[in-house]
Amino acid sequence: MICTTIKKDHDCTLMTANGCSYNGGSCHEIVDECKDCNRSAKFQTAWYCTACPEPALKWKNGNCNLATHVSSVIKSEQGHLNPLKASKRLGR
């Protein structure tokens, strides 16, 4: 439904016929970690996340999984290779 509280004229999954169904009845402002995210937008007087009603909870245990400005780096470490198995592989 279309939000009628903070994010006016924006489609919101938490909006019901009785109003906002989120805890507290409205969305929370973004935190400092969300500043460069593409999902943050300015509504009325403050910046809010368009994907999450309370961004502080997403950043509580590390990086937000919805953040567009944070990239996860996967380390690929070369593990220990058993020399016996390596010699058998070369023999094939």
C-alpha cells in the first residue's frame, strides 16, 4: 500500500488500512553507515531507508545485507596440499 505517514506516496509493505504496522507506527531514520547507500532517500525532513524500516538493526551485527555501497571481499587462501595426493594427481 501507499505510505501515509513518513514516506508519503511511496509503496510500503508495512502499510495497512489502519496505518503503519511497524513497531512504533513509523520508520526510523538512517544511521551514519547508510550515508552513501543508493537505498536511502530524503522524505520530508530526514533521510530514510527505502528497503528497511529500522536500519540500525541491519548494522547491529556487521554490514547491512541490503547496503549497495559495501562490497564483501572473499578471501581465497591456498590451503595446505597433501604431497602424497598431489603426486597421485600428477600421475594421471
